[in-house]
Amino acid sequence: MTSERSVTLIECMVALVILTIGLLSAYLAYAQSIRVVNSMWHSSRVNSAIRQEMELVRTWDWDTVDALSSSTFTNMVLDDVPNATGTIDAEYYPVATNSALTIKKITIRVNWTDMNGVAREDSATTLVAMDGLNTATE
């Protein structure tokens, strides 16, 4: 008898199964990381579009803000986000009855679908006063 050691077919098959499981796990982890990065990228694009629209609203005069009730908006930042729709909603904000302050609450909202088909939404809200919010403290 020789002292040479040989590898049996069963040992090779077990090693192949272990290698396959390891490679499959690495592939699944990679695929999941791609989904997470894609979702974060879409969320970042949506937040950027909301921020841009909010800055635009802040440049409007009171007559434009006062005439606004609900509308949609388009933003080139949202072009890469699947099924993204942006809306701007405005409503009068309640103030004390003895106050001469007129305030509108503006909500900017974006709805979209992620790559898993899950509906997502993000929004931001601000207050706009006819004579500026600083008059509220006078």
C-alpha cells in the first residue's frame, strides 16, 4: 500500500456544493446591495426635487401663493425616478381669531415606485405668510 492520499468523488461533490452555496450567497448579497443603492439614489433625487420646488415656492409673491390650492409639477431631477409625480398642495393655516395674520401651509409631495414595485412617498411642508412670518412675533 502506498501512503498517497486521493480525493474521492464524494469529497469533490461536497466541496463543489459548498463552493456553489458560497458563490450564490455572494451573488444574492450583491443583488440586494444594488437594490438598496438604487432605492437610496431615487430617494435622494426625490429629496432634491422637493428642495428645488420649495425654493421656487419661496420666491413667489403672495398673490401667486394665495391663488394656489393644488397643482402638479415636473422637475427634470425626477426624470430618472420611475413613475414619479409631484404635487403642491396649499391650504390656509389656522391662526388665532384676533390675529390679522394670513398664512398658507404649502406641502410639496412626490410619489414614485421603487424597483420592487413598492409605492413610495416623500414630502416637505412650509408656511408662507402674506406679510412674512416675522410679523407673527410683533
